[in-house]
Amino acid sequence: MHSDGYRDGKERGGLGFNVENGRDLASTADTYTSNTTANEHIVFQSSPDSELFVIPVQRQATTRGPFSEGVRRLFHRLRNPTTSEGSSRSVHRHHALSEKKARDHLGYPSRRWRPMGMYRSIALLIVAAFIFSHTYFGYLPESLSGSASSDPSFSNKQFGHGSPRRPPPPKGGWDNREQKHPLRNDVKEATTSTGRHESKSGLLKVDLSLPVSRHPIKQLIREAQTKWAAKNAKQSKTLKQAVEEYKRRHRGNLPPKGFDKWWKFVKTHNVPLVDEYDNIMRDIGIFAAFSPRELNNRLHESSKLPDTFTLSFHNGQVTTERTLGKIPAGEGNGRIKGQVDLLMDYGVPSWVPDCRMAISLHDHPRIFIGNEHRSELLSRAEEREFADGAREANPEEQGWRVACPYSSNARNLRNPQAGLKPNGKYLIEDMSSQMDLCAHPYNMPIHGVTGRGTKHVDVRLLPLSSLSKTALNVDILIVPTEQWTDKVPVVSWEERTNNKLLWRGSNTGTHYSKTIPWRKSQRIRFVNETRPTAEGAVDYLPPPYHLQQQESLGEVIIHEEKADVNGKFFDIAFVGSPIQCDKEDGTCEEMEQELDFKKTKMSLRDSLNYKYVLDMDGNAWSARFSRLLAGGSLVFKSTIMHCVATAEWWNDRSQAWVHYVPIQLDNSDLYDTLTYFRGDKDGKGGDDKAASQIAAAGRSWFETHSRREDMAAYMSRLYLEWARLLASDRGDMDFAYSPSMEILPDAQETLRNQ
């Protein structure tokens, strides 16, 4: 190495090298690249009298990389100058072979590394990915909402308060902020078809390019039947299997003490789906974040809330204590008695540990907290840490959206009540996922529970049981016992002559006054949109047995004026007179003039003449669902009380498109689904056989899954889990399995016959 070249390089502020030994210099460069800074450079000189080569240096992450390879190639070319244009091809081949041998000797790959080419390729890939994501996923805000918002109890801390992914909301909420990524409402129909209709977030998007023979409801029914059969086939057969399945579903935790008594009860009474009680843990799991002492203190606070009663187990007995509020003393007692009788009739108090539970007397849910608080509590519970004394923010300043993750459709929009649903035809595939209000916030303003604000909701997290709730609430769900009956006359499908969709009921659903947009509530909208004199037109899918089977669904879609078809499709009306309305501001009178109220009720016998009946939410849940299924009609169900992590108690234990037909809250699929079964406006082309099969399956489900024994099984399991959380030593309340606890098949048969 010539010292002149080295000294000259140091004087220039870098490192100097000559090219006496290209291999050594390349190795030196390899080592040096890990210790240089961006403003340094290397000076090369082939001889003391030759020209200097100056190369800027950038820090490399590895000790041998593309920079050193470039240096080595430069050294090789300096020592072996390129021949003139007149040189022979053999000379070029000689240099190429020499370079290849040198590369192989140094352990470098034989393929030349081209940094600029690679950078260009990477840049093109990034641009292509950006264009693709904005083309196909541009209507989603910042992230695919289906993953985070499909479960409102999503507890990943990256979405929590202070998350680097998204800052906490500014004062006043997101409404005062510019919408950075608005959801698209111009989603186009797919130009290519996969041969089936695709689903997302619980909705099946109808591919109008498919032929009539591939009607989407055929696909929904077929896949639902497969799911239902698979769920039934995998249920535990023995106590040991049930314990192992419990541990698998609940992160290795053991069942609660008394699980063997519960198992004996369900086997004795032939209760189906013995493993499908996950909803209980979804409801009460958040309260594991509190110590037993803190939880009992909060339970005492819950018992003092107005319009509640406390149900207590002590030494095999059940007692109740009521706290009065707006509900008169003479009302609500039937609800209390129903809960007590359900337990006493089956001897449940004899094997449930001492505990207490506060229960609301209202139809609607009452407990509501923000997503950040919920996520933190769920995280604490999973890590077995207590959150006693944790800060509890008042979410009312942002309304219902505060219960949703930041990544969800509901939380990212400046106005979550407009423009969220993309264009096109959709049908419900999964009832729970579709009713996730965080993913589908367009349902919030058109339901009485969420459309009237949060003034009726208790903000502080308290353990309170309710008869129903939405995905945004954290009430503990219990089984409603009212309006249950097993004395419904049976009328065969063939005897039913009316193929209109029937509904009768009162105008519950919200409070009616000048200050509330009551015309958007679910029952008012349904009655107005289906009346024979309704204005506007509707486009709906043809019936499955349309004459043009090979034509695409889009080519034979039916366009009708509502006034021409509603009278043949629907028999929907209010009965009585307006209730829950403000007389002083004239709302009651306005409703009387605007809405059609039938003065006489329809008899049960007359209603059983209809093939199709509707069940929709009132003030909250609808108590008539089981009774309608028992009647043998095909039930169309519209609700938001079926949500991810929160559902009516039977939701995990029934299957849409097997036992009932789900309808979207905005009624956008009402004509499509009804036409599939009953046919067009002339009654032609419908699948009457499929309708009768679903109706029969619904009645069979009522007889086998919605009995009082099934209700008692759910409630006793809930009380066992709840008693463990309240116990001073929760570990002592774990179940210990023994083979002697197993019930032999002969013993099961004997117990059933007793």
C-alpha cells in the first residue's frame, strides 16, 4: 500500500486506499462500512501519480454487503482496464471469466448486484400496492375494519389510549376534525366472478353477473346447514371432554366449582349444544379485572340502582330485594317471579354457591363504557391483574361511537351516520357479525335504542344483568322468561293459505316527541315502507325458479313501484293507539293522523293462517320470537340485538337460514328474501319447499333448544361462573375432575325417566 495515497485520503477527510491488493481493500471496505457516517468518503488511487477516485460512504447495516461488492468490482476494473473497442471478443471473455473466478473465490454470488435496479423494483412494488389498496380497499378507514371492529371487546393495546398508531380523540371528539380517509360509497360491481357470492363483515354481496340458477339465498341456506351440522357434531359426550373443551375455549382455565352438578343436569334433561356457552364468559370476563372485594362493592352499588332487583343464593335458598324507580311497584313483579320460578322448578339453588346478582327490570341495556376502558380491563383480566381504582372516563361527549375501536368505521368518521354502506345488493350471512354497530354504524340512527342518544345509560362500569343489549353495552345477559309458552296450536304448512308477510304490534321502539327523530325508528320505518300507498320504486332479485335460469341476476332484476307490489307482499300494521308519545307537544296527535292503527287485534288462529311472520325489536328485544317459531310459520327476524360478543341468550345456539330468515335493519333486503320464498307479485317462481323446511326446523328448534330446561341450564351455568368471580379466593372455586363423576349411558336414561 502506498503511503501517499493513504495520506492524501486522510487530508480529504476520508480514508485513503490504493489498489495494490484489491481483495484486501475490499475486505477493509467491508469492515469499514459498519463504522462510517453519512458525510464520510473513501479515496482510491491506483498509483501515486494516478487520478484519485472519491466515493461517498453511507452506513451499512451488515458487515459485508453491496457497497463492499461495488468497491471490489471497482478495484478489479482499475487493475484490469477495459480494452479498446477494437479488442477481440476473447479478451472480453477472459476478463469476464477472471471476474467470475474472483467473485467465487471471495464467496460472492455469481449474479451481479444492481442497487439502482433493485431500488426501482422496490419502488414499483410499493406504488402498485398503494394503487391496489386504494382501488379495492379505499372505502375502509386506515385499516381493514373487519378485523378490529368485528369484536367490540377487542383488547389489543395498540388501539388503546395513547396508542402510537392513532392519538386519543381531541377535545370535543372527532366531529371537529377533517375526515382524512372518508369511506367510499361508490364501490363498483366486480367485473370477474368466482362462481359464488362473496361475504364480508357478516354480509353477502350479491354478484349480479352470476346466473339466476346461482341465487345467493341458495348459497346461504346450503352453507348455514353445513355450519349447523358441524356445530352439533363436535359437542362433548362426556364430562371429561366437556372439561377439556372448556379449557380449550378459555385459555386453559378450569370450569367453576359445581360443574359436575351442572353436567348432570344437562345430561338428565337432554340439553343440546353443551359446549355453546361462550356468551357467558364474553359477558362476565371483563369483571375478572376487579378484585373480589372491589367487585362485591360494585355489585352493592348496582343493587341500589333504580328499577333493579337483587337475586341472592344462600344455603340452597333464593331471595330477592327490589329497588323502586320509574316502574310502578305493581309492575315488574312478574319478571322477578319468572326468574325465581325458573331456578326453583329445577332445584338449581341446591348446587349453586352463595352469590348475588343485580338485575334490571327494564327492557333496554343500561351499562356503557368506552372502548379504551374496556380494552384495558380485558387486558388486565387476561394478565390476571386487578384494575381497582382505574380511571373511568365519561364517554357521553362522543356518544355511542366511543365504545368502538379507533380503527372501526364508526370511530374514524366525522359523521358515522352517513355514507358508510357501499352500493350494491347485500344479504345477511352471519347475524352476529352483521349487527356489529362498530363495523356497520349506519344502523345506529335507525334503531330506537341507539338513535336516541346515551342519556339513559349508566356510564360507570357496574355488574348489572339485563334482558338484552347491543354490541356497545357491557350488561350481563340473562334469559327472559316472559311470553314463553309451549301451548301453541299447530297448523300444517299446507293448510296455510296466505303468503303475505304478517306483523302486528304497538309503536314501541323509542320515545316520541318533537325533539327525537322518531320517524327513523325501526317500527315506524317498517310500517311506512310496506304500506300499500308507499311512494317510490324498488329493485329486487327474481325468484329462484325464474324462467330465465341462465340469464344473469342483473339482467332479470325486477323493478316495481312499491304501490303496485306492497299490497300483495305485506300485511303490516300497528294496533291500538299511539303510546310512549308526548301529548303536550302534539306528537301523539300527529302520529294518530299519519299512521294507520288498526283498532282490533288479530286472533292467534287467524295469524297461523300466514306462512310468513316478522319479528322486530321494540324498546329493545322482542319477547315473541320463540312463540313465533313455535307457531310453525317462517320467521323473518330484524334486530340489532344480535352482535359480536353480545346476543340474545340463544344466539350461539341457533342458526340463521336454518331456523329463521335474517333481515337487515334498513330493510334493504326485505323484497329479495320474501320473493325468494313466496315468488314474485303473482306468487310464481318461489321456493315454497325451502320455506316449509326452515319453518319446520324453527319449530323443532323451539321444542328442543328453547325449553324451560334449556333456560335453566343457561342461567345455572351463569350463576356458577358468577359465584367464582365473587368468591374471596377464586382459585378455591375451580372445578376438580374425577372419573367417578362421569354419568354412564344407562344412568343417563334412568335419570331422564325419573
